Amino acid sequence: MTRFFDTGDLKDGEIYLSLTRTCEDDPVRKRVPAYYFDICLPGGTKIGYCDLRIWHNELTYLGGNIGYAVEEAYRGHHYAQKACRLLFELAKKHGLTYVIITCVPENIASAKTATGVGGVYLETLPVPEDNEMYQEGKRFVDIYRIDL
């Protein structure tokens, strides 16, 4: 059973991450443990979401350790980068020394977020047909590594 840490400290004055749920690993589906958050402004307004998948395997290499999305009305303020930096601290508590962020090549904003937090582009890979991302219409992903 995974030890999930308290996440009450995931705030930076501009945003805070509000835990919505955690998930244990699922070895059959090759899923690692994960945290899921709403990204919120100090007054409580939800402006997006993010998640942290703990540990590394072939699915986190292709799908990333961190996922994020910011509502259109709140884009342009680097909230996804701020959320990633908060998630880095949680990742370190779990002993991760690096995280992977991936995005489809067309998603320029997500690529800017990845590089803006120190991500180094590693490669572009095709999404295998048996991967759920393929079912979502994703055919290729750009892979970035961030050393913590």
C-alpha cells in the first residue's frame, strides 16, 4: 500500500493545489500510484487540474508523471508551471529524482510549460495502438525530462 503524503503545503501565494483523490497502483494495468488535484486561486476558484503519477514505468514514460490543464479564461499566467513546481516538491518526498512530462507535438502551450520548468526534450514517440491515449486520438507524444 502506498504511503500518500499530506498535501496541505502545496501552495505558493498565487495558487494552491486542492487534493481531490488518490489512486493506488494497478499492476495489471501497469498504473502507478497517483494524486489528483484541482488548481485553485486563493479565494477557492478552480482554474484547472493537475496530477502526479508516482514512480516510473513504460506508461509514465509515454504519458508522463505530471498532467495538467488550465481553464481557457485563466491561461497566460503560467499557472500550469506553478502547479508543476508544487508537484515537484511532492515528487521529491516520494524519492523521485526526475519526472517526465509529455504532450502532443501540436500542443505548443504544454511544451512551453514543460520547458519553462526546466524540461529537456528527449524524443518524439508514436503512441501504440493498444494505449488509451491512442483511443483518445493521440498519435505522437513529445517527451521531456525534468531533473529534480
